[in-house]
Amino acid sequence: MNQQPDSHVPAAPVDLFVIGGGINGAGIARDAAGRGLSVTLAEMNDLASATSSASTKLFHGGLRYLEYFEIGLVRHALTEREVLLKAMPHISWPMRFVLPYHRDMRFEGDTPTSKLLRLFMPWMRGRRPAWLIRLGLFLYDNLGGREILPATRSLSLRGTPEGAPLEDRFEKAFEYSDCWIEDSRLVVLNARDAELRGARIMTRTKVISADRHAEGWAVTVEHGADGQREVIRAKMLVNAGGPWVGDIIHNTARLNSSEGVRLVRGSHIVTKRLYDHDKCYFFQGTDGRIIFTIPYEQDFTLIGTTDADHPDPSVTPECTPEEQDYLINFVNGYLKQDITRKDIVWTYSGVRPLYDDGASSATAATRDYTLKVDETGGAPILNVFGGKITTYRKLAEDALDLIAPHFGGLSDHWTAGVALPGGDFPVDGVAQLIARLKADYDFLDESWAARLIRAYGTDAWAMMGEAKTLADMGEHFGATLTAGEVAWLMNKEYALSAEDVVWRRSKLGLRMDEAQIARLDEWMQMRAAKQAASAAE
């Protein structure tokens, strides 16, 4: 992992050099490598260390985008849900969403739909009628060729598990389907599959400069491990820098481009578990905005998200006290049992790099992606703007379609239906895998086996190896995390620090204390130092 070249052998130019180890960069690298292109990817931090680990963790069509008439975006996303579900049933699974209805539901601002309704039904005064929601859900059910996921249904909230946590004023709801996704694991598995197909994946490697020539690019990188610099030649550059896409255009590649990106911060809070059932809620606030409350990691509830402009990518996004209060007050308008800041166990925030289409608000800015190839003045560069995690695979396909003319004989689309590592089993096969893993390693309990299958799928057996007892897995750091698993994460999944393991490869940081995490980090640094010393001998 994190491959280093032989400094004495001049490297041949690669076909693609990808800047950015988020979902778009990893997805493009995987698709390109699978078509036979030589690919190098550089990420200045850990994989998925920014936007791609800070999502709401959903493969969803974007129900609210229908109000902005983004029909193409919603159709693509809805179609992709089931394509992706089949390729990664270990890290993605169906979820049901409950949308409580009340007469005072309103539009947020002047959406195209609200303008039409105001024109033809002025007496509604900005309210969202039930028939319009039902029409939107009908489109949501039928735009994307749904096969696996159950259809929308109306739901009574009186005397039902779904109604029990809600205030008594809510009597009816609509229930529809979307999917959960372990976002940062999705990135890692795409990167790992790209490497298995021949790509070179470099984490903690910063791109210092990219110099354009007629025949290609000369990319200077600095490896974080030792500070050494390396020049890599590439026929084409892919700028998948996420929040830094604009900085790469203007300062790294030094292009004269007017293309812009709008950075929008989305913040989330995680609380103790707020209700007993396993369904999500889709709430609408008095300002017209929506949030989700989602069962999370068995014992918690995930609440989000906010939408706020975040103009400087160098400023680390944080869930501000004001955003925390906003989400708390939002939820308290629906649930019987109020929550306070004391109930928050974790917060996170990410920056979505949206294509700057001149929208009046952060919420209205398009979530669709825009791909631009620039070949003025020399070798081509592909700049990637925006996108949703749900459409990352389609984005990669479209990117390769744009790239294809620069590489003769490129093979056709291939990623639809091809499983990611560990995902080679049926969508409904999780319970069987958990039972088999528990039988093969009888020191695992049900929840531990379930966690491993949800993380690694069929690769869980390779990770566990020949272990016969818990002691065979090495040191136990807490929360079922063992040295054997961490070694796998370091060898196969690019993990270099405790933060990589407990907040991106997993969410065990919710269950481990500071001392346990510090011990894990110490163990990982000692192991890395031993491996480096052995390699130098």
C-alpha cells in the first residue's frame, strides 16, 4: 500500500494522474484501471478524509430535488441505488423513511414548484399539500426502475411504533425507501479495487505542482512519510480535489479558467438512540428545510444536515454551536422527548464542493455534477465539480467517456454489477454470512460477527485468517478491535493512524475511550516503524 517507486529507475508516463482521494477520485481511478489505463492517485491526507466521510451516509435519489425540477439528477440517483446495493451489500442496505405530514408544511424559499403552486393556487400561501407530496413520492418510486426496494405507502401514526416517539399532533405519514451507505468504507474499497486492477494509490502525498506540456503533465508530489519529492509524468490530469478543486485549477495547475465551485457546509450531530425501531425520519422545519434522523451504529441516532456557505476550504469545517442548536430545535419540534446538547456524543461536518451555478442559496445550488475537459495550451485536464455520493459510479463512467478520445481503443463501461471487495454475495445474504462467520470463529459473539461482515463482507475470513481463539487475534484495543484486524487495515486498506481506523474505516471511536485510542495509535506507529526498518535493511 501507499506504493513507492524505485528512485533509480525512470518511471514511464502514466495515462492518468488523479488528484484527490475522495469518492470521485477513487471511483474514477477504479473505472480507469479496470479499462486498462495506467493510473496514479495522490491524496494529501487519508482517503475520504474530507467530504466523502462527512455525508449523511445515504444512497438516496434526493426527494427534495424534485422541487427544483432536477429530474435527471433524481432519475440517475434512483437508478443507481439498486445498482450500487447489489455491488456492495456488506456496506450498503435498504432503509425505510417515515415522513410525518402536517398541514403547516411549507416550501423552502422560491423553489420552481412553489412558484408554480403560488401562481395557480395562491390560497395555499406557500404550504406543501399532501397530494403534492404523494405525487413526488409516486415519481420517486417510478423514475428509477425500482426492483428491490419496497414502494411508498401511507402510514397511520396512531398506536404504531413509528408514531410512538412523535408528538401526538402527527396522525399520518408517508413511508418510502432509500439506502444506507458506509461512505468512507466505500471510498477505501474503490481505491483498493483500483489498486488490485493495477492503479498506484498514494495517501499522505501532496501534489506540489502540475506543469503542463504539449505531450503531458509533470506532477511534483511530496510524500508525507519522509518528505521526499517525486516527479510523475502523466498523459492526462484528473482534478478530483473536492473542496480544493478551484485551488488546484488556479494554483497547482495554474490554469486560466473561469469555472467556479461553491462550497457548502453540512453539519451533523450524533446522539444516544432516540427511538427503538430501525426506520429513519424525514422531518421538515418551519423554514421549509428538511433533516433526517437515522438509526446509527446500533446505539445512536444520526441527525442532519445543515446547509451553509463555507467559502474557504483551508478552514476545517466544524459543527458550530448554532448549527447544533438548529438541529436540536428541529428535532424537538417533532419528538415527544426533547434533546439538549448534553445528549450529543459526537458531531461532524463536511464541505460539499458544488458547481457554482449562481443559485441564490446554498440549499438551491445544484447537487448534480459537472465535468469539464480543458486542453487549451497543452495536455488535457479533467476538472470534476459537484456530485452526490449516490451517483459517484455514473460520474466515473461519464468521466471516462470524456477521457476516451484521448486514449484509443478504450474498453466500454464495466462497473455496473461488478462487486467491490467483499461484496460478492446476494443482497439478502448478510444474515447467512454472519451465522457462518460466527460458526467458523466461535469466539465471536453475534454483534461482533455482524460488525465484521458489515465492514468486510466475504473478506472477513481473509482478515480473521487461521485464528482459533481471541488470543490469536493479538492485542485487544477495546470495542472488539484487535491487532489482527488493525494489521489488515494497515496492509490492505491504507490505514496509518488510529484516527483512520476508529473514525473512517469504522466508527469504533464512539465506543472507545481516549486511552484505548492512544494505545492503538502507539501500536500502529510501532508496527509501521518496524516495517520501515525491515524494508531498509
